[in-house]
Amino acid sequence: MAIPPIREGRLAVRVPNWLGDSVMAIPSIRGLAEAFPELQVEVWCRPYLADLWRMVPGVEQVFEAEDKGLSGPFRIALQLRKRRYQAALLMTKSWRTTLGVAMAGIPVRIGDRQGESRFLLTRTVDVPRNGHQVDRYLALASALGADLQLRPRGNLRIPPPTLNNILDRMNGVVPMAGSTGAWVAIHPSAAFGNAKRWPQDRYAILSETLVRKHGVRVVFIGAPNEEECGRFLAEHMDRHWPHGQWGLNLVGKTTLPELAAVIGQCDLAIGNDSGPMHLASAIGTPVLTLFGPTKSEETGPWGEVGEVIDLKLDCAPCMRRECPLDHGCMLGITPQMVVDRALRILAQSGAPRAR
């Protein structure tokens, strides 16, 4: 039975645990906030994602949720009960989260029908299993009674000091002769396993070609656990341009707001199926994502600013962490294929953008 729209009061949203999934949930959260302006939307997330959600328009409060371990549901329940929520929207299917929400006594509890503890929910949603992940989150949020559409991109609230700091660092790179002024962000890694990753040496060839032959500057981005990959690429570039005219290596050296600011100042982002590529889509920076073992139809860049290279081999998408064959889905993508597509996107977008 349909529930009446929750138009006012407080809504707790337990957002996904991964960066990419969280970014793909942003249109749903923004849509709810715009559809019900009297509703106070409060996000509960993993601690490392808190700064992301603080940048999202329409989110009133951000709380760090750690529900791991047997005591996790009890901790969450105590925290939730203090906020006196009218409803909870669960974008994860964890039994710990669902149990904590139920123990908190929140009267309206909405989640995926295929969740582990759906019997603890007051409303289950038959989330579509096909189509893009963004649409799945929109379906969940629509159960609150709103007719949701994709929200405009490009307006995360990046703190001005953060943006100015990134601009200073990028403007500090002295351009070489023949520079076009365009910047390309490159994320050379990915979570989930080696199968999703295009080889580092090919990213090196791609970066060198863009700089040497096409006057582009590059910035390597990524998480602290990806620093080794960033060093490999930076050392390769330094051998050709020892004074750093090629760009910047910021792998492991940015907060989430700084990462968003970097991507937002670039004319193109290139990488594997990963969180930073989804972040670029949300910001509005053109994206070129390399797909192999995962489903580009479900987690590819969304909107009008994203393109993919997906060879769609017979064995793909296998969704494996490690390839048991010859990794042809990724190795079949050549540096020149990526260069050609990148140049076309840059030309179509009118790069370089004003900074």
C-alpha cells in the first residue's frame, strides 16, 4: 500500500558506502530536497564520505555512521533516536543498518525489497535490476512520494578556500611552448580488483602523447592507497620534462573536496570504472571511462558529458576481480584509441575552459 508523501520533518538517508555509488545517489537526494523543501534531509554515511555529502545542495546535516560489528545496530539506533526522524531511506541492504533503523523506532522505513532484513521495513521497493545505477537510486527515493528527475550537474558546493588552493597549484605549473592550456585529469587505478585496471604503462604512453603531441597538461588523481601508481606515472613524465611542465601528481594528496575541485577545473577526466569518474560526471566535467569486466550500461558516466570505451568481448562483463584469461577486454584498448577519443571530446567541449 502506498504511503503518503513525507513532505516535512526529518528524513534520515543511509547512503551507499563507496564513493562511486554515493555519487550516483546524489541526484536522488537533491531531488527529494527540491521536491519537498520543508523536509530536512540528513545523510548518514561512512566517515570518509562525509566531506562529499557536505558539498551536496539540499543536505541539511551529515552524520558519520559506523555500524560494523555486532554492536553496530545498537550504536546506530541510539544516534538515530536522538534525531526523532519521521522517515528513513536505506540505500544499502545491510542487515545492521536496517536493524538499527528499526530499533530507533523510525515510523517509516523504506528500502530495497531484496535487502537482507526487508521484514524490518515498512515499505519495500522493487528496484529495477536493469538500467543505470542512478535510476535505481531514483526509484528508491521516489517511494517517498516524489516524482524525481535527474538534477542539474556542476554545482557541488566546493569551499572557496579549497578551490583557490587548487587553482594556485594548477596555475603554478609553467606551461611549455605549444601548450593549449587544456588540463586532463587521469585516474589510473580502480577498486574492486586488477581486472578493472588498464595497465600503468599504457597510462604512461597516453599521458606522454597528450602532453608531447597535443599540448595538454595532465594531473594524476587517486586515493592514498594508489600512490605507488601515481609515482610510477610521475617518474615517467619527469624523465621527459624534469621541471614538471607536464602537470601535477596529486595521487593520495587531496581531500575529497580538493579532488572535486581538481576535476572541476579540468577539461576532461580519463580513467577506469571508478569513483573519481562518477565524481566528474556529477560535477559536469567531460568523462572518458575505460570499461572491461564491469557493466558500462549500469555504472558508466551518466548524463551528456560522458563517453566510454567498451570492447564488449564475448566474455564480458564477467564481473571478476582477476581475469582468468588474457585480460583482452582491457588490453585490447590501445593508447591511440584513448588519445583519439580524448581529442575528439576536447574539441567538442571547446577546451580549454576559463579558469
